[in-house]
Amino acid sequence: MAPPETAEALRAQILNVYDGLSKRMKQVARHVLDQPDDLAFETLSRVSQRSGVQPSAVVRFAKSLGFSGANQMQRLIRDDLLSRRVDLAYGERVRQFARNAQGASDDVGILAEHADADALALANLKEAITEETFNRAVDRLDQADTIYVAGARRAFPVASYLAYSFQQIGKKTIFIDGVGGFHAQAARTLTPDDLLLAISYHAYAEETISCATIAAERGAPILAITDSAVSPLAAPASEVLLVREAEVRNVRSLAVSLCLAQSLVIAFAFRATALASNEGMGG
């Protein structure tokens, strides 16, 4: 089998074979898809450490895709990043930040670490989500008769903010908060005219995945906010907004997700206001 010739072809091939991979091969696949800058510029031993597998597993994964070895796969991704520069700049700044942050333990230092890490992640958000993707997401929100919002565990603050905000601006919204374990029952009231706005991150909340499965079965479109192209929410979703949150001392932030949530709400509100104004002028 000939190896992929472009980074985009590589990503497409990984997504195509992902479901059939073993557990360890899926760990490597996730790392290639979600952390391309890390794979491109770190050593094989470092990549294997971060993806949680042995170096030989990374080599086997590369060969299964037609590459002669891990180095050839790394070179393909590195060339792509160098041509686009944006992801490269972000990845290098993150690694530099991590090196500078090592050893800081005072309270003010910890605050600075998190603030700086969030600033880097927020700067990358503008490049990670294209205008076209964002506009399609707002279209989905606008077209829905009712927005159902589902997000549990770490995603709960983002989901609750979205539900509250859409309700405040007059959009018919149902928050599937799962109180009493009734998340599935709430999801079963979805119709094809509604929209499930589902938020979840690794290791994905079963409650939210269940809601997405039910929504797909009922023919309702899904707008997913998640962290990976191979997230369980990505496959059934009509639109996917991928976020890369900062992580400091093994604690992942929600700053990027909340910024994206605010942007969706405000964009929807502006569109609704403009529509109402135009209708008023037409009347």
C-alpha cells in the first residue's frame, strides 16, 4: 500500500481505518490527529511517551499506513506544518512555555502559568475554527426549532452556560442536565426540526454520547463541541467544532470552550436581531 502523499490524505486515511484499530493503535492515531505539531518535532521516544505506547507501536502504526517507518510519517506532517506556519508557531510556543514553567510553585507563578497557557490556546482558536465552519454552526442554531444542550462532567459548565444564554435571548432551549438520570428520556423528545448541541472531551461522558446516539436515531442534527476528530461525538455530528484547551500540571482548562460558546451565542443573537430589524422594516 502506498503511503498518503499529503497531511490531509493522512488524516482522512486515519479516520477511515480508526474504528478497526486496536486499543494501542487508536492511542497513536489520536495523537497523530490531535497533536500533529508534537509528532512532527519531538523525538520518537517522546511521542510514544505522550501517546502512552511503546516506540515500536508508533512505528507499526506508520507502517500500517504504508510508510517505511515513523520518520517518514513525521516528515510528511512536519512539511505540512512548515508550509502553514500557524500550527507550528502554536506548537513551538506551547513547548517553550512548558519548559519555562517547570519548577514554578509559588501561588502567583501558578496563576501566571494558567493565564499564559490559556492565552496561547485562545490565540490558536482563531486559526483552528474557520469562518466557514463557524458560520455553518450558527446556521444550525438558527434553523433549529428547539436547541437541546447536553454536556456532563467537565463539560457541564460549558453546557449550562450555553443553555442559560440561549434561553436569555429568547431561543427555545432545553438543558439536558441529567438530574435523576433522565438524560436519555429527555433526548428521546428530539425531532428532526431540533438540534442537539453536545459538548464532551476525552474521556468522553457516557451520558452525552448516549444523547448523541439517540439524536442520530431520531434524525435530529447534532452540533458537537469536542476535542478530537475521532471523538465519539464527531461521527454522528452534522457539524463539529474542535477545541484545543490548554493543559497545565495535568489540569485542562475550559477557557477556549467558553470563549467559543460566548461567540456562538453572540453571533446567533446578532443574526436574530438583524432578522427582526429587517422584518420590521419590511412591515
